[in-house]
Amino acid sequence: MRILNLPVDDSVADGYNNASQKEKKKINSVINVLLARFLSDKRNSSLLNAMDELSIQSSKNDLTMERLTELMEWDEDTVKNLFGEDYRSANA
């Protein structure tokens, strides 16, 4: 495990410094979980945004689901999973 220095309010720093070792351990665990969740959500959000943008650009460029499947060598179910069930081909 590594040490991470974070700026906090004076009252938070004082409260942490005055906490027992047991309380500090609990605080550290909670902060670790919160940061991990935040960073995971942020990465997932970025991925979903990128996928949405790809879907929009594909649609604007008349790339049908069939053509994307051919280009990416993915089956139609994989493309639907990536771009959503509502992603329709231009021929539909």
C-alpha cells in the first residue's frame, strides 16, 4: 500500500490526528473504498461517453450495424452490446 497526501480542512486534519489507531485504520479503509469507487465510476463514465460518441459518429457517417460488424469482425450481438439495442441499421 502507498501513502497519498491529500489537502483537507484544518478541522478534518485535527480530527484525524487526534483519532485512535483503530479509528485511523477505519478512516483509511473508508477513504480507500470511496476513492476506488470514484475513480472506477469516472473510468466507466469515460468509456461510456467514448462509446456514445462512436455510436453518434458511426450514425452520422452512415455506418450501419452490418457494416460495423464487418469492419470490426464482430458478430451483430457484440455490436448491439457495445452500441445498444436501439442502434438501428440505415436499412431498417
